[in-house]
Amino acid sequence: MLGLRRLLLKSRSGLRLQHTAPVAVKNEPIFDFKQGSSERQALEKALHDLKGKTLEVPCVIGGEHVWTNDIQYQLCPFNHSHKVAKFCYADKDLINKAINAALSAHQEWDLKPVEDRAQIFFKAADLISGLRRAELLARTMFGQGKTVIQAEIDAAAELIDFFRFNAKYAVELQHEQPISEPPSTNSTLYRSLEGFVAAVSPFNFTAIGGNLAGAPALMGNVVVWKPSDTAMAASYTVYKILLEAGLPPNVIQFVPSNGPVFGDTITESEHLAGINFTGSVPTFKTLWKLVSQKLDKYRTFPRLIGECGGKNFHFVHSSADVVSVVNGTIRAAFEYGGQKCSACSRMYVPDSLWPEIKKNLLEEHKKIKVGNPVDDFETFFSAVIDDKSFARIKKWIEHAQSSPNLTIIAGGKCDDKTGYYVEPSIIESKDPHDPIMKEEIFGPVIAIYVYPDNKYQEILHLIDTSTPFGLTGAVFAQDKNVVAEACKVLRYSAGNFYINDKSTGSVVAQQPFGGSRISGTNDKAGGPHYILRWTSPQSVKETHTPLAKWKYPYME
Ligand code: NAD
């Protein structure tokens, strides 16, 4: 546990300014789960204990466990006969009850010193790093269909890093103070937002759910958290860990609910102070529109933070290192079945390199094992999240099968008998404007366009202009002039930009994450500025000598 050295200084008014030493935090090491290692044994035990089991997940409102009659199930993606969680949807009245319960806790929580709030998140991170790691990984594997390493980098490493780094940034933010000129002293109070924050999380990262609810809470806000139906078991486990770490019961309300019912209800409340959303573009647009339609209701302008989808690219120049391109693309396109917001789903390859890249991609493709990540640790990725996702991706494959511009050069089969399985699919497109080169697929499908070497400048402009997204992208080139040119042309095409590295794999505090254009509000989760979105600072000036007269010298 990291100790916080706190020095309290008293200003002449008695206002207490807190000065805290910088907090040393490092990225959580990632375990490699080798045969016989203690982490492997702990994980195997947790997986064994949870196999075939169903976790009961209530709504947690005002500190009470509540069940409604609207029962739902979270199914295991790679074995849909396994119900991973049983939960219920909160209705409108219950969501309103959650809002009121949160508001009742606001003042006390907001006034608590930030160091004390931070300690709770350091403690939660320690619990996940130690005692609760194996359970949280196992729930993420069964519930969201992740492999060992994908669960580890998400539910352990990233979530721990979010909690620890945000806590560090929150404590250090207190040092950001204005200058003072005699006879006055100035200070900034980092108040929370006035009202409640609604956190709406996606299925694909356990860590994101914890961060969407956790970061505003750390900054003194009260939160009404709607977890994703298809990440329910892991989200509830994170919530319980926060309570175990000392989070007061009413600070975060845990409110599983139907998306549109939740969206409609929270935007009706005059106390809505912010929405912390990660998910698809259409859902975020819906929420933004609801807020704008109801703008006259609110006591304050709600902060809208949304991290959404992408159509992430790999641009390959003729000077690129082929091995990096091939290995990076296999990982970026297919890890977690292409269900990372940063997954590479379009690639542009010069014709001089295409024969070699194609040959190597097809060879590596043959080695990819898709299957049950719990029973077979050699699995590279597993089934996609649910039936809706399966049907959507299948449509893209059918589009590729029927379009004369498109050729499926590897994969292309789908099978949902036991789980929602889609083969890793590589599609060559003759048309850079085919919808498959422009729209988010969110599955294990990559589309490749081969261009004449000497047209690379046109291709850079095409990458920049042919989709409305701006999330992640990568440039593979050894020629430094080309890299410089690509950086310039693609300046706004990606919030996270990679040079000779794949488009995925951002690490908290190393590559703060987020994109602009329709990919989101680019608030850079995992960076030092993210927490600023969850404060409404107050500037305080205190003057220590009386104002003796109102006239200015020149008037006399
Ligand atoms: P989604 O938009 O379907 O759902 C996200 C959340 O919104 C869920 O909890 C859902 O129940 C809820 N929801 C749906 N309709 C709603 C409504 N009308 N009002 C309020 N809430 C509503 O997204 P998903 O399928 O869970 O996640 C995948 C998407 O998320 C992809 O587009 C992916 O690119 C994106 N994503 C982006 C990032 C990022 O950081 N940019 C990270 C992860 C995922």
C-alpha cells in the first residue's frame, strides 16, 4: 500500500490547504501464467470453481439488494448453455430511487479529503492485484469470452492501473494552485460536479466499467452505474471489491437496466451533472440528443464524455518491416476477436509488398486457434460476445461473399451451435470505398486494400477522409520522411497513433486513450487530465486587509 504523506497548512482564514508529496505509482506487472506458476494454479482453481455456475446479481440501490420481476441472463459467449449471471432490470422508479440515494450521499462524500477517497481506490487496486485477481479474471473469461492474457491485461492490469494512477493524479491535482498577490491569498478547490454522474459501460473491458464509475467517484461525485448486460458478472465483482475497499454504500449505485429506459430516465432528472459513456457511436448520439432536447431541465450543463467506435487502420509503406506488419496485424485484428475499440479493421498495403505480406498472413492465420479459452489455454481468441453481434458480423461475411469487389482470402465461416464462433477472416477489397473499408465491424474481420507503391500519398489522404472515425491507427515505414509525412496528413485521423507498432494495446499512463471526430470526446482515459472532467473547480480569493476607500488614486 502506498502511504500518502500529508502536510496540512493553515491559511490565515483557517481554510485548510493540503499539500501532499508526489505519489509513486508504477504499471501493474502482467503475469505470464506459465505451467506450474502460482498465478496459473490460482486461476485454474477459480475457473474450476466457476465452471457451470451462475452468479446472482441484484440491483444495489441505497445500499439494499433489490430484485425486480424483469429477470435477465448473461450467457457465456463460447458456451451459450452456461448462464454466467442472473440479474434483473431496474425500472424507471428504481432508477429514480438510485438517483435520490446517490444524491443523499453527495455532500458528505464530496467534502471528504481527496487523500481519503484515494486510499479506497489504492486499496481496491491492491485487492485486485492480490486476493481477488483470479476470481475477477475467471469471471471476465467466462462472461466476456476472454483468453487468459486478454483477461489479465484488462481486468487485472488495466483496472489496477486506472485505480492507482487516477488516485495519484487526484492527490497531485491539489498542488495545481493559482498565484497569490498580497494582500490576498488565492486557492482552487476541486469540487465534484453538482448533482449525479451516470456511468454507462460497454461489454468489452471489465476495466472500463470500473473506470467509468470509479473515476468520477474518486473526484467526489456520486454515480449511478449502468453496467453492460454482457459484462454483468465481472462488473458486479468490481463493484463488490470497491465496497470491500471501503467505498461508502451510496456513492455508486449499481443499476442493471435496459439501455433506453436508463437513458430516458437519467436525462429526465434536473440533477444530471454528467454522463460517462463508453460504447457505440449511435448510443452516444442518442444520449447527447436526449440531453440537448431536455437542456432546459438541468441545474447545470451536464458534462458529456463519450468514447466510441473506430475504423482503425494499418498503413503500410513499401519501406516497412514485413514481419512487424504481419505479426502486428494478426494481433491487432484478431485478439479478443476484433472486439477492441482499437482493433485494426482496415489495412492498406503497397503492391510490391503484398505477395510477401499475403503469404505470411495466410501462414500465420493457419496457426490461429479459435475455441474455448478456459479448457484450452492455447486458444488465441474465442467466440464473439452474443447472438446480436454474431448476426451482425455474419452479415459482413455474407456481404463479402456476394460482392464482386471483395474476396475472402482466409476464414469466413461462422458457427453458433455451442458458442458464437466466427473464424478470423481476411478480406481483400478492390474498392477502398466499399462499406467494409469504412464501417466498424467489431469482430474478427480485416479488410485489405492493395495500392500501387507510388500512390502512397493519395492513400494517406484516403485513410484520413474515407471514414468519419478518428480513434486509432498505425503507420509501418522505415523511411523517416514518409513517417513525418504520415504524421502530418493523419494528424486528426487517430487519437492514438502508432509508428511501427500495431493499433491496439494502449497502457494506462503510457498512452492515454481516446479519439475524436465521431470516435468520441477524446478525454484521454488513463491520462492525468481525465479526472479534471469530474471536477467543477471553485476559485477562492481571501483578502487580509480592509478596503480603506473606494476612490482610485487618479481620481483624487
Ligand atoms: P453499446 O453502445 O451497444 O452499449 C454500451 C452501453 O450503452 C451498454 O451498457 C448499453 O446497455 C447501453 N445503452 C444502449 N442503449 C442505451 C440508451 N439508449 N441509453 C443509455 N444506455 C444505453 O456498445 P457495446 O456493444 O457495449 O460496446 C462496443 C462499442 O463500444 C464499440 O463501438 C466500441 O468501439 C466501443 N468502445 C469504445 C471504446 C473507446 O475507448 N473508444 C472502448 C470500448 C468500447
